[in-house]
Amino acid sequence: MIDSAWLGTQRLPEVTVHASGALAQTIRAELRQTRRFRTDVQVAVCTLARVRETPLWQEVEAAVPEHGLGVEGFVVVRRGNDLVVAAEGGHGLLYGYFYLLRYFEWMSGDFTVVEQPAVPIRMLDHWDEVSGTVRRGYSGASIFFRDGQVVEDLTRVRSYARLLASIGINAVALPTAELPDVARLAGVFREYGIAVSLAVDFTDDPRDERVARWWSATLARVYEVVPDLGGLLVRAGADAEGANLLGRAVAPYGGTVFWRVSGAEQWLDGLDWRDRRADRARAAYDQFIPLDGRFEENVVLQVPHGPSEFQVREPVAPLLGELQETVFGLELQVTQEFSGQQRDLCYLGPWWREILQFDTTGGARSTVADRIGAVVAVSNVGDDPNWTGHKLAQSNLYAVGRLAWDPAADPVSLLHEWAAATFAMDDRTRGELVTIMSGSWRTYEQYTAPLGVGYMVAPETHYGPSVNGYEYSTRGSHHFADRDGVGVDRTVKTGSGFTGQYPEPLASLYEDVSSCPDELLLFFHHVPYDHRLHSGTTVLQHIYDTHFQGYAEVEAMAARWRVIAERFEPVVRENITDRFEAQLANAREWRDQVNTFFYRLSGVPDAQGRTIHR
Amino acid sequence: MIDSAWLGTQRLPEVTVHASGALAQTIRAELRQTRRFRTDVQVAVCTLARVRETPLWQEVEAAVPEHGLGVEGFVVVRRGNDLVVAAEGGHGLLYGYFYLLRYFEWMSGDFTVVEQPAVPIRMLDHWDEVSGTVRRGYSGASIFFRDGQVVEDLTRVRSYARLLASIGINAVALPTAELPDVARLAGVFREYGIAVSLAVDFTDDPRDERVARWWSATLARVYEVVPDLGGLLVRAGADAEGANLLGRAVAPYGGTVFWRVSGAEQWLDGLDWRDRRADRARAAYDQFIPLDGRFEENVVLQVPHGPSEFQVREPVAPLLGELQETVFGLELQVTQEFSGQQRDLCYLGPWWREILQFDTTGGARSTVADRIGAVVAVSNVGDDPNWTGHKLAQSNLYAVGRLAWDPAADPVSLLHEWAAATFAMDDRTRGELVTIMSGSWRTYEQYTAPLGVGYMVAPETHYGPSVNGYEYSTRGSHHFADRDGVGVDRTVKTGSGFTGQYPEPLASLYEDVSSCPDELLLFFHHVPYDHRLHSGTTVLQHIYDTHFQGYAEVEAMAARWRVIAERFEPVVRENITDRFEAQLANAREWRDQVNTFFYRLSGVPDAQGRTIHR
């Protein structure tokens, strides 16, 4: 029995569909499996071309913006007992249909809504292997592959495609498989308006003409079978020439090349910890700014949200503000590699919204969301019965889709939406659940690496603390803690110069230790333990405080959960209860190891006399 | 082409064999493939029963000790051009034959030698998996197994059996396989007087009678096919009852049960680093002393040489002195898990001899070698062309066999023996090679964990430095370094009480910080960085000094090697040159990470102003 996730509780009235085509068929099929709702409201889902078949055609036509709705936009109009969802074609109707499904029971009174996605490409990347394992996956095996082949029964893949379409996802990247297998997967996703791209490694010499010919010929064969293939995602290797070669190879078919910045060569190992100026955080900017403007139009650079890649706190990557003549996307991790691996509860919606709304100019209102052409998020699903290992981790998948569509959406409201759609429960329980979840990202931040310094995780697994785990590694994820202080000097004046990759006034904001935001202080500066934060406490006491606080917050979350747990069905209750147990153990290790580590270094006890082990 | 290791250079004169039986056949087969030596010396290999067929029968009979030669002992007598090797039967003759092979070209003048092994069971344990991988193996895949089965071609296994017999090994433990496969392997080892034991996990309930019946029935089938099976090696699980159950099951066939102390349950994870009294070093003694005297006669406890298991410096396990009514063996690691993994040169002969000669009474002359009934050493071979990855690591396999036979042997002399038998080279080159190798254990100790504190290795791999790698782990391998000092307080007075597991005067020797030997100081005591060693330097300066020194010694070893490298065949030259490159890189990381770690903690610079990175 597949967990229905956030498509489990909704009900709709009778709906008539005034449209044809494959996606209209999908809507009809969806309607057949949706629970009914006895009401006088008459709903029509209708293309604009046929809107005059509905009673509200004038209101709909008046609502369509001057520049049109676009392929994916839609209008919802309600007047009394009439409600019309209208769009130019199937894609818009499908999103309009899921909008209706999501909100119908909350709607009242007359209204007119126009929705269009803020970001054109909203993609989920899948680090599945055809062997069936999922790299950095914490929810079981692949839902797509087993033993080198695509699974026979695609029921689960179809359920997944529905879930994705319902939150506005329009693209997925999957590992490359045999052509008939690719065609089968693409067929399922196509039903839900989702384009499949294929992930490839590109290590050939792009200056060799035979390479270009090979790719052209190969892609011709692929597009013959899957004419709407989204394109290629370059996982590793390649340079600008390589990306352009692939771009030209897919251009005749309208395909796109997604090039992972973090799969590029200079991001690999090889930094010397002895050299305090060597800084992996610089790599993306240093490598790609010189290439700005040298890419084919259909090449999209895929830029991780921060220079340390997916920490729970780090600055926004300067590349996201500084690329001027290149199309680029924002890469996020829904899979919780560095944020609790779906054992610890960590709702990342607030973090992603902060990134999307970050003003890359430091004042001129050009946010990350304004600048990107794509959101590409690494999926967190596997074949665990509840998709995501931790049932509540479904909320991250939900939020990333909704935020990619609407980067201004309020993360707490999204939690309410998600919870109401996922669980049949009273408003008070939902309110309590949302309260438990909404602060979990900050809680996770508190008990792990302090003040933006990042990592301190167990090498390889990236779960649980190992304060010195990467300290002497060639990955360059250091904190430089010694008996006097801690942090990475990334200033232009005395450090690695990373702050100089930002435009003013951001460069100065981060460069100056007195203006640098507390939460990023140790990312940008090496400071003595008695350095005072804007908050008034010293860095050392802040470390102690947040670690005691973080653990206490997990205890409170678990305690509050126990109060409402009985209201959930047993399988959900046990899953979440077990995860809180694991999280408590993890938070305790983090608290104690981090506190002891800094106590051993500094010799300074906790001002409040709480227990720090020697 | 299989590397002939130390059976490559020898020559013999004509030899006549006056004996019958399978092992005499083996000697004849060996003789057929040995290079000949033109000389007037007449050699006879002869059982005592037939010694009167030889000219020196009177000298031989006079040489036989009153209590006899035993099954494995032998006599070698030379008078003028007559030389006789005599023994009671095949085993003694085989060892006598290999003695002859080893020394013939070095022999001159008349002499009489009587040799008997000091330790009755001299076994190599193999951590191979039937899948073909070797746990903690650094020399390629298994020579025994591939893809779940014993390899078809046993040529390599036969070569290995020869090598083992030539150094006095008389037992091997192998993973359990299908019965016909076990029989094939046992057949090959049998040709060389080596008994095969099978490694098993025992997790059943020994109080369940059905379990005893199952084992009896199963072993009856095994012994029907392999009547000379050595017995069982219990890798994991079991308690005294379980060991005794297995002991009774193999007793009718003369079998032995080897029970790995470190595979017993209390040795597993689960220590809390927060509790400074929790001490994994205590586990073996605490668990097994209460069981002393409760074992069947044919159960042999297999005790690792030290409480931290296979570090390059640690005290001798107190269990080795304190078990009174139990047969026990000494477990050593030839595979270099914690000593450079056959990338770094680390000749362990001196370390093993120190352990074997350790006086467990602290003055009454009862050495480890006197007390043990077995030496069980984890093999370092794999299917690498040269058996051991690093060609020079063959010397460790050689030394462990020779020391198990004669624990008083001089490790440097063993190196000379090994080098002369392995390489065709002039005496000066051999002298230089032996000099490079003989101090390599101390060199390795210098650049790794200081003063007996152990570990500081990368978790999981156990190669390369990670000073804090196990600091907060449940494995209990800590150093407790803080800004003021370092080391583990294992005293009775203020620490874990481990020193109390030794008898006097050892207990007081280790308990008192002023008498504790420098090289074990941090194993037994937590001391401030400015604590003065008997050597006169402070602990901190000692750490710096030894790490600079250790690296410099590797540089010198590599430089000296380059001088003689040309005298070796290319494949050997390249192998060793490459390994020195790797060792230099490793030693540099160790030097710099350890020095920086302690500099960051202490804030005290090197007294000689050498570079320590911040």
C-alpha cells in the first residue's frame, strides 16, 4: 500500500472538463479517483478557447493578463455556485486542477485568482543508481531501478509523478538507462506534464570532432523515441566547451543542458589544509565568472545555494548574484544530507525561502528568485512505505515544489497546507503539528555546527557529529579551532578573499567583523572565543547556549509530539516517535561533543554551570 | 608468475631421503625443484628409525635429548663432508629439510644442532571472505576464494603452504566453505604438515541440547572427510559454555577450539566517552579472569597482544600473565591494520619479540613465550603478485613464523635470513637493506600516535591520521587531549583501574607516573604538556620532536633505498619505490596533523622553531 502523502484527504464536487488532449485525460482520470463532496457548487475546468461554454467566461477573460497566461498559468474564478478553472492548454489546466484540489474545501465567497509560476523550470534531480541504491538517499532503495534495470511495475512511479505535478514540478532528472526503459519512464511522467532529462558524465574531449558526432547521433536516436526529452544533466566532468557541445546536440529538439557546477573539476579534492588562503568556497565563482557569456543559450548552470553545498547555514553563493549573461538555476537538497538525513526532523522551507528571497545586490531588490531560470532540487524519496523515511520529511518535498512555483510563499502556511492535505485531523492538532515542525530547521542549526561554520559532521556518512572530521581533509571544510578562537578568515584583507566575490554593500557587510551577521560570523571570520556577538554573548558562550538550547528544543518537540501522537494512525505514530528517539540521541551527541570539544580547547566553563563533560 | 618470496635463491647439494610417508614425498618433490649445488658434501634426510643407514648415526643418536625430539623437532649433524638431518617422522624431517635449505650455504665446519619449536601451535588466521575479499587485507583479493567458492587452481595455495611450512607454521584458520572445498584446501595444506581449522560464528544458545546435537552431527560429517582437521576458530559470539560445547564436539577427533577473546561480546561497541572510568582496555581481563579454569582442555583462548589490539605501541595484555588454568595463545597481526597497511614499511619483528619476551611477572622470568600454547597471527597475504602488496612486507610473514618457532630469535638476524633467501644480492646491499628495514617499526611509531596513546587513525580505514577520529566514539579509543594535557588515566587511584590488572611489581610500575616507562606514559596517565619524560624533554616537545624525527627517518629510508634500488629487478624496484612515495606522503600528513593538533591546543611553539602549521 503506497502512502498517499498529500493527496490523501481531498474531496471535490462534480467537475466538468472542457478540454481535450492527453493532460485533460489525466485530469479526468484524477477526478475518477477523487472522493466526492456533496455541494451545490458547479466546477468547470476549461481551456480559454472553450471558456464560453462556461457561465463565467466574461470574468475569466477579464482576468487573463495582457501578456497572457503562458503555458503553465491558470485562472480560477468563482461567483456564487459557479467556479471555473481556465488555462491556455493542458499544463495550465493540470496545475489549475491541483490548485482546486488543494484549496477547494478552504474556499469561500467570490474570488478571482491568477497563478503563474515564478520559475520556468522546476526540476527534481534523482541521485539514484541503476543498481537500485540511492546516493545520499535515506528512504530505502530506488523507486525507479532495481538490479540495473527499470522496475517492471511503474505504479509507484506514477504515484510519484502525480505528487510532483500537484506541487508544480515540471521536470525530473534520472540516471541514464536503456532506451526502452527511458521511454517507459518518460511515458509515465508525460502523463503529468513532467519532462524527463537524463544525467550523464561527460569526460570526453569536446575538441574531438568524433565526440560531437557521437553525441549527435546518439541523441537523435533518443529523441526519436522520446521526442519531449527535457535534455541532459551533466553530473560530472565537462567544461564550457563540453557543455556547449552537448547544448548544440540537443538544441534541434528544444532540449536543455543542465550543468552541475559542483560536478565540475575544480570542485574536487586537493586543497591543502596547511594553506589558510586555500578556500573551496571560492571555487564556483573563480571558475565560472570567467566563462559568463560563453555558453549556448540552452545551457543552464546549476548552482548550489551556498559555497559549502547544502549546509543548514551558509551565505548565499555569490555566483547567484554575479552571473550576468548565463542562464542558471538554483540547486537545493531536499534529501537531508547535512540536515538530519530524515532521521532528525528538519523542515527546510524557511531556509529555502530565505535563500530565494536573498537580495543579491544587498539593497537594489534583485533576489535569487528574480534571477534564476530553474530550481533543481535533489529528491528525498525512496521505496520506504512513506516515501521519505521520516513521514514528516514529506513536507520538504512539498515545500520545495510550492516554493519553486511561488518563492514568496510563506513556509508556515505551506506546512499548514501540507498537513491538512496529508492528515485527517482537527485544526488544533494541525496547529500543534505545524508548531512542532516550523522551527525544526533552527533547532537543527542550534545543536550542530555553530555560527555558519558548517560541517563538523562524521566524514562519509555526514550524519552525527565529528567536530574535527574534515578539519585536516583535502575537502577544505575547516573551522581552524584552536585554544584561542575559531572560524575561517575569508576576508579580503587577511583571509581567503572570498568576501570580495560579493558586490557592495554585501562585500563590506561580510568583510567587517563588526557588521557581519552573527549567524554567519564563523563562516567569514576567525575570532577569539571572547568575541562578543551582536546578541551580546561571547562566541564561546553562544556555542554552549545554542547546544544546550538545541537539545532542549528537541526534547520539547518530542514531548509535544507525544501529546498529539495518539491522534495519528499507528504506522505514522510509530514512525515519528521512533525518529524523535533517534533525533534525541543524535542531538545529545552533538550537544556534548561540540561543547566538550570547545571546552577542552578553551578551558572556559559554561557561565550557567551546566554539565560539560571534560 | 608467482613471486617465490623467500624460497627463490637457495641451492642444495645432492640429498638422499631415508624415510617414507606423505611428508617424505613432499621433501622429495621439493628436492626436485630445488637448484643444485656442486659440492662434495653428502646430505641424508632420515628418520631416527633408519638413522643407522647414515654414516653419522652415532652422532645423531647422541644428540637426541633424553625426552626425545618430539613430533616436530629435528637434529642436524655435520662431520666433514657428511651431513645428516634426522627426526622422528615426517613433520620433523620437513622442518629439518627447510632448515637445511635456509642455512646450507652459510654452514661451515662440523656442528650439531637440535631444534624444537618453543610453541606447539603456530597458526595463521585468514580474514578472507568466501566472496573473495579480505577483511583488513592490503594485498589484493583472497588467494583461496572467489565469488563464494574456493578457487579452481590451487597452485597458488600450494605455493603459500610451502612458504608457511618453510618458516615453521603448522596450522591455518580459514573461513568455512562447502565440505568438498574444505577437503581440497586441507589436502594441499596437508602436503606441508599444516592443519586447517575452520572459522565459525557461534551465536546459538549453548544450553539448548539441539544445538549440541547439531554441532556433533555436523562435525562428524566434516571429520569423516577431513580427519585431521585442526578444529574450529570461533570468530565471534560464544561464551564459556559455547566454547566448551564446541570443544566437546571436536574432542573425539583430537580437535581444538580457538576462541577469539576480541570476538567475545563485551568487546563490542557501547562505551560512553563521557565516562572517563569506562575503559575498553579492561574488557578482556574483566571478562576472562572469572572464567579461568572453566574451559575444556582443548579450548584455547586467543588473546590479542595488547589491550588496544594491534597498536604499534601498547602494554602487553595483563591476561597473558594472569590466566592460570586455561590454555591460551598470543594473537598478533601480520596484516598491518594499524601499522601502515603494507603501504608504509614497518617491520614488526622487533615489536613481536619484545612482546614474546615480556616478563609477565615483572622480574620472576615468566615470559609471554613461556606461557603460551599457541601463536595465532592474522596473515598479510593476498593475490597481489608479490603476496603482500609491499614486497618488503613479506619479511613480517617470515618473522612471525620464525619467532613462533623460536621466540628468542634476533629480529635483525631474521631480516638477514629473509633478505638473503629472497634476493640474489651482495652482502653489502643486504646489509644496507636490513638497515633500512630494521628500524622501520620505531620510525612508524615516531610519526604516528605518541607515547603509547594509540589510535589517532582515520576511522574505518585505519590508515592515515585523524587525531580525533575515535575521540568521541563508543569504541573507547580516546586520548582526552585538552588545552592543558593529554593521555588516559588508567591508574587505580584516579583512573579506570586498569593498572590493577597487573601483578606487582608491574602494577606499581605503571601506576606511578614517575616510574611508568616513557613509551607507555600516555597509555597509563593523563599528564600536562610540560610534564618531563625520563628522557628530559617535555611531553609536548617530545611529540613535536618525534614527529619531525619520524618524517626525517622516512626521508632517509627512501633516500637510502634509492641508492640500492638499481640492484633489484625492475618489478621489485618500482614496487618499493612507489611505496616509499606513499609512505612519505603519509608520514608528512601524520607529522603535520599531529603537530598542528597539539599546537592548536597548547599554543606552545616548537622549541627549535621548525614549521608547525597553525
